[in-house]
Amino acid sequence: MANLFKIENAEYVEVNIPTGNTKQTIYFPDLPNLRNKPIIAIEGYSALTQATTNSGATNQAMGDLLNASVTLYFDGGEFIVVPFYSLMRISHQANQSYYGDIPALAGQNIVWTKSYVSMNANVANFAAKSFLFSVYYKR
């Protein structure tokens, strides 16, 4: 069944990985526009969707995103962990594209500074690139 919600508000979010990074876990930056907002969906993108982010950083390659997971920490101590790939509505594999639903949430309040992306493969593959998301929320 399709999640046919109307997009009321969206925030463009980059999780930048510094050059020379050796850590497997990269935390989301503080996102003041999303503090205490009910999050209704989050969508991730690969370099095939947007190669260069708005800040000029290189977006992660699809192959590397297959080796990443996202942990979203909710107000109250609950959290979810999902493969990054499961947050992608637009997927490109083997010269084919797939368009699905925007991955929906239930209006949770995400604590962004406690949420992170885990790199489950060679960290050097991810270095000096960004993870790119759209976060959909209600006011």
C-alpha cells in the first residue's frame, strides 16, 4: 500500500564525513529546524540521484551505501536501526531504476545529535563524502 502523505515541510540534510576520517560511526549534525518536530518520513539518496550535494561535497556511491546503516534515536530512549538502502525511494541497480514509496515514520521526535550513520565496510571508501537525506516533518 502506498504512503500517500502530502509533503508539508522538508529539510535537506547532509551528514558530512571529514577527510581522513577513521571512525565507523558518523553522527548527524545538530538540526535546529527539526528539533521537537514530528518526523513523518526520511529518505536517503545515492550519488546516482544527486552526485554533488548542495554544499559541494561528493555524495556516497550506491555500492558504499549497501554497506551502511542508519540509527535514529527517538526522544524517550527508543531507536530504530535500518540499512541505509531501505531509506531509498529511488534505487539504481544493474542499469535499472526502481521508484518506491518514501520511507514513512510515525511522527517520532528524533534526537538528531544521538542519531548516526554506521559504515559497515572499509571506512576509506566513505571518507570525504556526505550522506544525503530529505527529512519530512510536520510543524
